[in-house]
Amino acid sequence: MTPAAAEGLFPAFDRKFLASDKDFTLIGAGAVGGKARGLAFVRQILAEHSQPELFPGVRIGIPVLTVLTTDVFEQFMRQNRLYDVALSDASDQQIAHAFLKAELPPLVLGDLRALIAEMNTPLAIRSSSLLEDALRHPFAGTYATKMIPNNQTQVDARFQKLLEAIKLVYASTFFRDAKSYMLAIGQDIAQERMAVIIQEVVGQRFGNRFYPAISGVIRTHNFYPTGRARPEDGVVNLALGLGKTIVDGGVSWSYVPACPQVGPPFASAHDLLKNTQTRFWAVNMGPAPYNPIAETEYLVRGSLADAESDGLLRYLASTYDAGSDRLAIGTGLNGPRALTFAPILELEEIPLNRIVTHLAECCRQAVGGEVEIEFAMTIDPARGLPARFGFLQLRPTLVSRELVEVPDDLLDSDRALLATETALGNGVVEVSDIVYVRRERFGAENTPAIAAELEALNRGLVEHGRTYMLIGFGRWGSSDPWLGIPVTWPQIAGARVIVEATVPDMDVEASQGSHFFHNLTSFRVQYFTVHHGGRYKIDWEWLDGLPAVAETRFVRHVRSAQPLSARVDGRRGRGVVLHA
């Protein structure tokens, strides 16, 4: 069964929500959008391949959800005359405020109030547009998701928070990032239609924090294999708490399912300790400042000490022994904790890796190609099991099979602007425009300003139909400005070759589980990582010698008289950019 066929199988919302046995229902008579369509498909996969006896003590499924279909969005837009402000040059804040003042169609308010009256656990209000999660243009991370605690005593208060969250998701259809993205892919934003998923959050409450023990992203194709791992072995990113850490490009733990006991290639245990997750995201169940246009209004950060007091670290962490510069699995010793997930991955106290392997293969076969899966998992703090594995999203992933050779003589060529043995993508791309961060002015404290300058340059290039190569430092697309430049994908959507140059103070692994990374692969962008201590360097002198088309405080835009050729051999992860 295809995702499109699965879409039509779901009943209308039942106002006796909790008494109903329906876990996927619809409010409205329109389309459910790409994200919901993917979940519908997953539901069918799980129904066909569910084998509870394989994983005793673990409940696997999709969290209960209702979809507000696209016809509700269309009626909302028309009856409130919102297209004028939505399609204008108004700021995101102005658009959001206009949407928040508007009224949802009266016919759906009764269903929404019935839903909220029966539920008082946290809810995720998620976008599911018609174009979202398309193979070529996935829109990953472009639209809003808002989590609400849904724990107010009064039903009216909970109902108001739900309506605000739905309107924010609707408004995000027309935010600047979405408009930039549409421009880059040649789509008319006025034709977009938004469905909204209202779904329970997978997690447990610990005081004023509600969060899952583990969030993860599974990719059946590994674009950055290391050691003996092969691309087809796939890769998994794990984090404590909500999956926002991973999809925003934060620090997470990566491993290959074929060898779960082997972690990332750190030089020492001390180095690993410095480069693993130290804070996590949770839904705030306590008082929060009122800010309805912020996605993070009801989110809060927690520390490893918080997670340890909640009883979860014993299943997720190792302990650092400074005397021996070694890690001991678990939290039985005193010392700094490192989130390595070793009790689960090495000791198999919970069969997470077997679940990951099984579901990844089922989904890959059902889709007929490589996939990306998002999930969240709760565990029993006292015993580990029972546990719950919540399947949150399924996306197809493009993998090019074009045969491209990048021999040693090209890597060492005098014509090489840059070369690397850590490249993502496959094929040949030609560009004449180059936008690069000025290395003499780069600093972590300036990364938000750099992102803003890049957005302005990108907009001008996209409007003129020019693609370009982008060169910068640290991890592109990280939400943490101290890990790299915190651009969103639409801010650099015209780039077809992206170069990540590491520096000693910003030397992090590429985040394969992020929304940013998913867009890279879907657009077939060539992605080069050039390590500051590696054999190959960037020819900055050649770049600086080109005349500037535009120059800002932190960024320079130049143009080569002859196109540059970016070549990537995806089989070997090698790449080179050659100038004339």
C-alpha cells in the first residue's frame, strides 16, 4: 500500500475521544498533508509487521492523533480575509498576530473543544502541508510545531491554548522562511494548503518537566560512514528529551545499528565527555511567560543532573573516570556523566537497537527506497521495562547512484579550490557564484549576525535565478550558535554546494538527524567538510583574489569568470571543487 492509498482509511473525529478505539481521526473533509500521510502509511506498516512477541515489554505504535484537514485552513483564510497580510511583506510577528486575532470556523470548534475536554496531557500541534515531506522538496523544519502542556485546570484555558497553537502553525505557512523556500523551488506560496496534526506527546512527567527518555532519528543510508561502517548500514542519532535537540542540529549520540557498541570516533574519553549532550528539551508543565507566537513558549531546558534525579540516566549514561581517562557504563560510580546510551546499546537492558533495525528494514522495504524515521521512547525509571516506542515521522530519502570518480590526482590538483575525503552527495555540480564567510572576522559570538547577512545575499541570488557555493565555519544549520552558523534551510536555499570548514574551537560532527541535513540530501546539495587539521586546505588566496560582487561585514560574494566544478564520489565520500 502506498502513502496516498493509506490516507483515505481514517474515520471522522469522535467526540468521545478517549472512549473510542480510533487512534487516527480527521476533523474536516479535505486532505491530510504530507506528514500525516506518512504517519498513515506507517500505521499500515506496523499493522502488517507488528510482532509483539519480538519485543516483550515494549509497546510500539503511533501516538494518538487527530488531523485538522486542509479545507479547514482554506475556510479560515477566506472567512478572515487573511491572504492580504499573509502574502504581503509583513514581518513574521505581524502575520502571526493577525492570525491569532482571527477566528477558526465555527463547525470545527465543537470537535476541538471536545478533544481538549477529554485530554489533559501534553499535545504537539504539528504542520502537515500538501507539499511537506515530498521527496524532492520536503520542507523539513520550515513550518512551525508547537507543544502545549494542556494541564490547566479549566477546560476553557486549555481550549484557548490549543486554538493559539493551531493558528501559529497556520501563520507559519507564510513566514519569511516559507516564502524564501517557495521562491527557491519555484512554487507559488498562495497555492500551499496546511493541515494540522494534533497529537499526544510521548513522554513522562517529572515534576514540572514532561519528556521522553530517548528521542531518535534513524536513517537507513549513512552519508558519513566511518571506520568499517558502510553507507547501507545506516545511522541512528539519539538524544535525551524531546527530539528538538536532534532536528535543530544540536549535540546528539550517533551510532551504526550493525555495531551499536561502537560510538563516534573521539580521540579520548575526555574528548568524548566534552562533546556529548549536556542539556535536554522538555515540555514545561509549570508557569510560563505568555508568548503565543513563540514555538518554545512551553518548552524548558533541563540538565543531566535533572535527568539523574528523575531516575533516567542509569539507562542512558556512562561515568567518566579521570584517573584512567576511561568511561564506565552506567551511573554506579561518582563522576561526570556522559550520554553514551551504553546501558541500552552495549548491555541491551532495553532492546532499542533491535527495534530500530527491525522497523528501519520494514519501512525501507515498504517505501521501496531509503528512509528517515523520527521516534520517541519512554522507559520505566525503576526497571527499564515496560517501555513505549512512539513512531513520529517517516520520510523518504534520496540517494543518488550516479557513478563519479574522484581520483587522488584531482584531490591534489593545482586547480583544487578545496578537497576532502569527507563529502556528502554524489555527482557533478557547476557554479560560478561563491558566498563565503570572511575568516578574519569569524567568531562564534557573531554567528547570528552572519546568518542574517547570508539570508539577504541568498534572497538576491535566488530572485535572479543564480545558484551558488557557500563556504563557512562550524556546523551549518545548528540552532546553537556556538556549534556553527544558525541558518535555517530557506536562508541559504539557493546554495547547491556547501562547505563546512572546521576551526579548533568549533570542531563538531555533521548532524545527520537534523531537518537541515534532510533538506541537503533531498535537494542533492554537495556538502564538503574540510577539517582544519586535515591534509587538504581551502585556497583562500584564490578566493580573496576574485573581485567582490557584494561585501558585508562578515560575508563576501564573488563570481568566477569560468564555472567551478564540484565533484563528489558518494561511494567513497571523496570530493573536490576545481576552478579553471
